[in-house]
Amino acid sequence: MQGCCSLQIDMLSSFIKADTQQIENKHSGKYISNLNFDVNQITGMLSNSFLSFFKDGLTLIGLLTVMFLQNWRLSLIAIIMIPIASITAKKLGRRMGKVATESDVATVGGLYLSYSEKLPSVNEKITVHGLELTVSAVDNRRIDSLIVKKISKIN
């Protein structure tokens, strides 16, 4: 509760020091919301984070204890192998990310779908790298015909 009050006091002191033009431009309900709801949300989030951290930490310690009591040799192998597997997966993910760039599409329709991220409809337009792509015919979820027009870039 002490942290919540100090956060509200800090917000009030910054409100008092704020420019009057900025204060007049916003609705007073916005400030009341920030002082009450947002501060309570932050306080709740922090308390839940600390609770989860300690609960998960105790669970981890308990599971490690049970692992070592059941079979200490297998537990040592697992403790050594898990970080190695994680590091390997991270490196492999980076390498795969470099291979699969944003321009990895086989068709112009695939380019359209990768940028629109939704099912196409007729006469729908998007702009990609100075090109205007317009869907002219659709068969279910597949783009049958697409009109590509080069547009001038605005500097």
C-alpha cells in the first residue's frame, strides 16, 4: 500500500509542475483515471509478479529436489543438457530468421497475402515497396488475378 501512495504522490507532484496548457487540453477524468485506476493496476501487477516469482521459484526448488532424490545421475545430465539445447535452439532460430526474409514469397499473390495478413476480396488494394497491388479476381481464398501498378515514391 505504501508503494501505491508514493506513486500517486509522485504523479500529483508532476501534475502540479505540468504546463497549464497541457492540463487544460485533457479532460479531468483522464487525470482521475490515471491517479486511481492506473496506479492500482500497476500495484496489482507488481504484487502478482512477486507472488508468481516466489511461487514458481519454490516449485522449481521442489522439483529439482525430487529429481535428485529419484535419480541424481539423470538429474545432472538433464541440468547440463537443457542449457545446451536452449542455446542451440536459439542459434538455429537466428539462422532460420536470416534465411526467411520478408521477401521470401513464390508469387505476387503470396506477396499480397504476406502484407495484408487477411483473406483477400475483389478491388482491395495495398501498397508494398512502391507498388500498388489490387485484387481483381478471387476464387475462395486464392487470388486468381492481381493488378500490379508502379507508383511514384513520395519524398
